[in-house]
Amino acid sequence: MGVLDQLEPKSVMHWFEEISSIPRGSLKEGKIAAFIMDFAAKRGLDCSEDAYHNVVVRKNASPGKEDRPGLIFQSHMDMVCAKDQGVEHDFEKDGLALYVEDDKIRANGTTLGADNGIGVAYQLAILDDDQLEHPAIEAVFTTAEEVGMVGASHFDAGQLKGTNMINFDAGGFTEGRIYVGCAGNQSGKLVQKIAWEPACEANNPLRITVGGLCGGHSGGDIAKGRGNGSVILGRILAWLSEAGEKRIASFGSGDHSQENKNGIPAECFVVLYPKSPEALRQKAKDWETKLKDELSDVDEGVKVSVTEENAGAQRCLSYESVERTAQILALLPNGVQSMQRAFPDTPECSCNIGNVELEGDAVVCYISVRSCKGSLIDQMCGKYRALAELTGCALTFRDRLPGWDYDRDSRLRRLVDKEYNERFGAAPRFKVTHASTECGMFKEQLPHMDIISMGPIIYEEHTPREYMEIQSVGVVWEFVKSIISQL
């Protein structure tokens, strides 16, 4: 007997437990893709797999429904693989150890993978239900979403024939949240050449550290107004430059050990040989008071400290290099640029200064721009290009993640709105996320596609504390079945 056998809806819970037994870390989805292909073959369903292990399963329309517009379901197969310290678990070989706690499903010591395993389970349950009346169905299972939407970015959406799509990679349905748009994202980096000079110092330098900032996601958290370590770094470098501190050995912002360089940096530091250590310590206290006053309601733990380095530096940056870095960081756009008119609590366009790192003879500044509208991303990228040209920096951009703009005339949204009101006696809270989602990839290739994104309550995803609310899984299931029958 399975752990979830007694839970409703039985079909969804069955498939969620089945796929939870299959390792499916990002870029290692071969086993789960093979499982889905076998699932389809056993039911006589048409299926295909591409070079990136993206899978499409097709099911013909119910008798009498052949003339209805086709319906696409989409979710990603991969999961974030994280575990508690001391837990023995091989994510390439071991299945997840599920357990039930009150109204929650968890995994013992690891991430649950409900993001987006529950979407996969919904799709398998739909394909396996021969009693459900439906139009032609195309179920798309993508890969490596958690590491840059690799599968979706290489998926040929032109093979799809449906005109309506339900994406399951969103949470909060039973709290009213249904998503109808997402931001696109353009990331890049600005590279400033620097010059070095001999340190010529006998004493060890001091390190100024600004920590205790919350940091966060450059999309989901950008509107919270949290302190940005790179912006603060620029201000501190400007202060040191104005004070005539010409012996700066190093500086940077963010967590350099993390692969993601485009988050909101939660810390910054400067290492220098000060003219007066005592004066520097006093000024650092003044800066702490200033930052606490500015950020008291968003970064309560901000702290500025001065400590001694264990060893002296062999060289220092030239005064002109430090001054130029301070000027560039002061000029770079950062934060919310405009808000959505249809959703006033959601940014329409934003910029974020990510990590600032010293790499050889250069300062590298990571940047990102987000918007549902590609034209606004283009506008901000133009500003970055102008700044790079004026300051003599090199600017490079990575592949853009496309956005999914809010459609005021969406028939699918109107149907969902009507059904939600009738079922729950209240209007849903339609949302546009300022993060990027795979929906943007599909919308770029198929502009005519009408899309809705929804899912059950999942909290603490990407951590071993992740859980999914059982009751919300069933509510979403019944709602989706109703939408399918109406379409």
C-alpha cells in the first residue's frame, strides 16, 4: 500500500506518488521521461520525446467533441534537489520518502518536488481518465525548468495544435490566486577595466561589511524596496573616494559562491588600508545608523561592521578605478521603473543590480531587466548600452526569457472567472507574476495561445521544508475537470 493511497483525489495522488519514486533532478530527467513515454504507449496514446527529453502526449477528443478547440496542459518534470544536513539521500538513485502530516504532504529530509511534480500528476490523471469528456488534449512535459527553463526554451511549440493552455506551475489557487501573465527577463553583465598599484603597506587592512539585508528574488521581491548590497557598495565607494581613501584592496557584493548572480545582493564589503582606522570605525557606525533609518521597515537586521583582515593585500586598486566604479553603480538603473495599470500592486518594468565581483583586471557587474512587454525591456537595455558606451565598459547580454503579457480579451480567463465565482461565491485574484515562467516561451512561439496558470497550495518549495496542502489538490482537480468539460 502506498503512503497516499487513502487520500483524495485518488488518481492524482496515485500518480504523484508514482513519479516521486523516480529520480528527476534538473538535466537528469531521462528516467521520468521514459516513464511518461511508457505510460502513453500502454494506453495507445500518441507520444514523442525530443533531444532535451521534453515529452508530448496526445489524446484524441471525446466522441462528439472533435470540433472543439484543442486544449494543452503543461508542467515541468524536474525538481530542485535539496536535503537537510546529515540526511543520506542520492537524488540520482533514490525516490522520495513521502509522509502525511495533518493536511500536508512532505518528504522526509528532502524537497517534496511538488514544484512541479503535482502538475505532472494532474496531467497523467487527465490522460488516464476515460470518463472525462474533453476536446483534443496535448500534454506537454518539459525539462530543466529550475535551471533556466532549458527544455521549454528548446521546445518546438509549433507542433502543438491547441489554442487554450493550462499551465500547472503556479500555487495558491485555493487562496484565489490564478496567474494570467509573467515577466520576461534579460540578464547581462557590465565589465569595467581597472588598474592596480602596489599596496606598499606593512599593516593588515580592515574590512567594512554591510550585512543583515534580506536580499531576495530580483522579480518576486523587487517591489518590496529592500536594500540592494550593490547599490550600497556604490555609495560606500563614493564616500571613501570623497574622503580621499586611495588604498582600497578589494570590494564586492552578493554571495559569490552562488551560481545565480542576478538576485538582490544581501551583503557587500570593502577591504582597504584607511588613513585613520578610528575615524573609519566611527564613520561605519554612522553608516549603520543611516541604513537602519532608511531600511527599518524592510531590512530590520542591517549591520555595518569593521574587522581586521588576517593578511595584507599585495596590491590596491587605483584611485581612478574606484571612483569610476562608484560613478557607474550610482548611474545604473535599479528597482521598479513602472507599475502595471491592470494590476497596480505588480511591477510592469524593473531593473536589478546583481552581484559586483572583481575578476582579474576588471569589475564585473551583473544586471537584469524584467517586464511583460518586450519593448520596455528593449528601452532599459538601451539605457544600459548608453551607459556602457559613455563609461567605456563592455556590455554583454544573455539569451532573453520572453514575457507573457496580460490579455484583456482572454476567453479562457473569463470562463475561469465565471466558474470560480459560481463555485466559491467570490472573484478570483488574477495575478501577473514579475518572475519569468515557461508560459512566456509558449506565448512567444504561439501568440494566439490563450493561457491560464494555476496550482494547489505549496509552501517552502526548493527547501527540505517544502509541503503541499492535500485539500487544495482536490479543489484544483475538480475545478480543472469542470473547465475541461466546458471547453
